[in-house]
Amino acid sequence: MKIVIPDWGTMAMEEMGFSVFERFGEVVCCGSTRPEDAARNIGDADIVLVNKTPITAEVMDQCEKLRYIGLFATGYNNIDIPAARAHGITVCNAGAYSTNAVIQHTFALLLSLAGNLPRYERAVADGEWERSATFSYFPYPVHEITGKTMAVIGYGSIGQGVARVAAAFGMRVIVCTRTVPEACPYELVTQEEAFRQADVLTIHCPLTEKTAGLICRDTLALMKPTAYLINTARGGIVVEQDLADALNEGRLAGAGVDVLAQEPMRPDTPLKTSKNCIITPHIAWSALETRARLVDIVADNVQNWLDGHPTNQIC
């Protein structure tokens, strides 16, 4: 059995390597694969283990032996699912592997915004504190998050975890979710209410046709000018020019984003020069412990498929 990993460079698991997959057969590993090279690199593989390389209907047409696609990710928007069904290809993702890391990064972004930490770090590096007349130098506003309202958009494992941590901070939590959860301890609100009430609006829903461009001029106009937006989900959920305009015009206090519509970031990304916008390079999922867990889940998925009872199956 031949296994191709077309974008192992996105995992950067030098500490572990891909030897865990060699028990299944021959492993061919590429650091990265351009979309136009996907079919050629996959070739006659039986199994593809992929992170972000697009596996389109055209790729599946050309890779006739392909029977299984395993994702090093929870999201699967890079896979043509209808085409996979038509070809009889099983697709399995890695659900909930990054929950702890993404929760942690969500609050890292929020606390950085509330504490104005990037500006203070630059101020210290530039010698401003050394020139201060007093022991405590705080020209930039700092805010507590206790007592503030956090609106959680999406209530999967990450959204639930973020809500629990927010409550531990003493925040009021409201939840907006497509599927009504059982025994949710927080107030469930409509999308409009979430935008209007939020002091912090944090996104934890998948990128779909319905959520693409959810954060746009119209929804941003509902928010308080003192509010923060956090996005650790998918970049396409945000219309970046609209968010940049809201920040630059003072209609939103700040934003922390770990994802962008196009990655790697384009030089002309409007958020790059926006006021009070913290951008991290899609690292919320990347803790070493998280990636090790991910590799184990993907390997278990392959084994379970071979044993005839696939887990985390999308199709």
C-alpha cells in the first residue's frame, strides 16, 4: 500500500517524523505541494494524508487508485466531498485535536488586546519606560475583562471550552450557534443579539457558504465601538477590508486574528496596517503537544479504516 503526504512541511514534526505511518505501507513525503502538482505528486497512491493541499475532483479523476483521504485538520474545505463520494473515497478528519491550544490562543489574543501588550512591549523596547518620571508607565489604556460580555459564535468543542474559560474569568457568556445544544449553561442569543451585546465577539464556527463573509460591514455596524473581535476559526469568515475600515475609523476597538482569507498573508492584506489589530500566522493549532496528538489521531483513523470501521468519517 502506498501512502503520500503532500504537505508534511505544514506539520514540521521533526521531533516525531512520519514513521508512525510506515506500518501501513510505503510512505512518500513531500514538504509542500502546489495545487497544480497535486495529482502528479499523489500519483498511484492508495492513501493521501493531507493538511491544506486541495484535493479536487480533477485530482481524484487522475489518481485512480486513491481510496482514502486522511486530514491533518478538522476543517475539510480543501477536499471536494461530493467528488470523493462519487469516487468511493473515504474522507476522515481529526476532530477536536486542537481544542486546548485554540482556547489558549484565543485568550492570548484577547488578553493582549485588553492589556495593550504589543504597544507596551514596543514602548519598553524603545526606552519609553526608562525615560518615565514615575515607576509605573501606562499611557495606553488597559481594561479588565471581568464583567464584560463575551459572545461565542459556534458552540463545538472549542466554543464550549472558550465559554468555560470566559466564565472562569468572570465574564458574562452568551452563545450563538446553529444547532441548539442540550443543557447549555449560557444564554442562547440570535446572531444580531450576539453582535449587539458583545464586548468580545469570538468566532469558533466552520467556514461554510452560510458563514463566509459573516463579519462584514453590516454586522460590524451592530457592534459597540469599544468591542474586540477574535478570529481563530477561518479567515474567509471575515471580510478583511470591512474589518480594517471599522478599526481604522474607530468603529471597533481592536481585533485579534490568527487566520486570514489568503495564507500565507499577502503583502497588501488590509489588516496588516490596521489600527489595533494583532495578527498571528495561523499558529493557534501548532503547539507541539497538539501536533503530536494530531499525528496519533490521523494514524488511528487510518488503522480503523483498514479494520473496516472508519472513525471521524466525513464521507
